[in-house]
Amino acid sequence: MKMVFTNNRKNLWGKLDENSVTLIFAGQAPYKSADETYIFTPNRNFYYLTGIDREKMILMLIKTNGKVEETLFIQKNDPFMARWIGEKMPEEEAKQISGIDNIKFVEELEETFGSILDKSKIENLCLDLERQEFHTSMDTSQRFAKSVMERYPYLKIKNIYHEISNLRLIKSEEEITLIREAIDITDKGIKALMKNSKAGMKEYELEAYFDFTLKSAGVTDYAFPTIVASGKNATILHYDKNKSELQDGSLILFDLGAQYKYYNADISRTFPVNGRFTERQKQIYNVVLRAQEAVIKIARPGIMFSVLNETAKKVLGEGCIELGLIKEVSELSKYYFHGVSHYLGLDTHDVGNRNIELTVGMVLTNEPGLYIEEESIGIRIEDDLLITQYGCENLSKQIIKTVEEIEGFMG
């Protein structure tokens, strides 16, 4: 994988301004309570460019005279603390993983940065300044930008986040292999759920079979907190309680995924608790499945991302009329109120511009659904698609999906 991270940085070089310094911070685990922090997970752009998942590290790229100099700042090892929390990453290991030969310690960052600005004609400082909401707390990059503006007011602060995000849109063969592995592990977990489902269980009891399968496969994290929604709970898009009792004759919706080496699967399956669909459940399920299959047929290079959702809505709308739920397609939002797709990769809702045409190498989800609160039926069917030269490949095509497959397996 070292060459993958090296190539990712080289692809970024052309996006960098001349006479610029770029800093990408790994981040650190946020404070939780007392002497406890949350589990650390690396800033995904830092990981994409280095392959390193240790906190407080920093990537520096200096572009002058058309050339880029790379430096990785790592933490010094502390023999005393090593007895409590383990040793820090050695220099040689950092070089081997990232492909960066110039290694310094994080304590040297400010001195190094000041020296570069003193001796070189640096005009731009590029940082990953992602901010989802106005009131989100400032992260390390934003605090550093604020400090630099006070000390070097002549510098132009630029946000490199979108440039990196758009590079991440196109997956390498190595990335696709990791996503496939995450999907294969998720498939095993889904089979465990179907095998062990029965009325009277709590949602979290059934969820435990998925957890055990993933841990048994060496997976230590999830793409996102698992959604286990039975009966009416499945009509809530991001239901998160997972505490209700499974009722005989009801459906259960799982939205779940393994995370393998930081690459994610995102799969939804809906199946009957007792292994048999009622006729009404089957009718609704097959409408959602038709919408999903229509998206698979249309997904190909050159079409706009938005066409995927337009396609799903057309099939779902017509299906809801057939089901007697609505009279006009314009009423569909009562039962379908989210988009059919998002990008998938290092983030489950992966980054990148969605107002563009699909391109070879993109990986995205296909997840139509219908949520009928008055019938306590919520159905979502989700697969992960790779855009190929002539269309798309369903990366999760091996996962049980049709009514006949589900009933046959559970029976």
C-alpha cells in the first residue's frame, strides 16, 4: 500500500499553489470524561495521504520552484509512558508505511515552519479546514490557522479540503479490494442475523450476532453504528435505540457495515423476523427491489449523480400508486424522503462533489426505501456499486436479497 499513499500525495502536488506550505493534521482523540478519551480514529485525509493511523502526527508539503518537499512530523517515544500506553511509532516504520523519508518530531513543527517562512518566499498556507456546521468546535487545523494569521498576516490561508475530497472520489484498485473485503465480512454478518432471527428477541440481541461475526473476522470498528429497526421502528430513517422486541409477522430492517482497514461497506437488508413475508410485505418489498434494480441498470459513466435518485423516485412513485398508497407520483415524499445514493470509501458518507457526472472508479451506494408508518412497515435495500467503463458492478451482489432467496435461506 505504500505506493498507493505516495501516489495519492503526487496527485495532490498538482493542486498545490506555488510558494505554499500545506499542513495536514492526523488529529487526536477528543476528551470524554474524567481521565478518559474517545477512541482515536485518524483524520481521513491525513490517512489517505500517509497510510498512518497514529494521533498528533502532521504531514507537511512545501511547494517552491515547481518541486514539492515532503516532511512527516511524528511523536517522540517516551520510555516511561510506553509502559502505560505503548511505544510511539518508530521513524523507520513511519517511513516504510508512508514512503516519506524526511521525518521530524512534532515538537519541531513551529520552529521548522517559522524557519521556512523566514528563508523562503512562502505566500500561501493550505490546510484541511473542513467544517460541517458554523458552531462546530475548532479542530487542530483551524486553531493553527488562527495562530498563524496573528503572526504572519501576509500569508493567504487556503482550504485544501475540497481538492483532496475530489481526489478521493476515484478509487484505486487497492482501495476497491479493501471495500470488497469489508462487504464480504458484512455478508457473513448478515447471514448470521438471518439464521438466528426469531420473535421475542430484543433488537440488540439479534445485533450481537453481527457484532460477533465481525470481531471473529478481525474487524474492530464499524462503518457506522448499526441500525436494527423492527416493525414501526423501521419507518425512522436513522433509528438508533435497538431495544424493541421482535414481533412475529413483522419485518426487521438492518443498515450496517464492516470497516476493514478504514474502508467501509454500507449495506441494508430487510427481512421477516419469522422468515416468511406476508403478501402485503412482499408487494411492498418488490417495489423497493424494482427501484434498486432500475438504479443498477442506469448507473454508468457520463450520467449526472442526481439521475440516480430521479430514477428511483419514478419507480417508487409508480409502485406506491399500484400499492394504493398515493394517487400521484408527486405525493411520494410521504413514503420516501431521502436520496438513493452517496459516495463510499474511507468515510461511509464519503466526500466529494455530488453535482457532477459519474466517472469510472467511483464507489457509491444504491439504497431506495419505503417507510409506511400506518402499516408499521419500513423497507430499505442497499448495495454498493462501482462505476465501470460500460456501466456498474454491484460489489455486494452476493448478499441475499430477493424474497425467494431470503425465505429459502431462513427456511
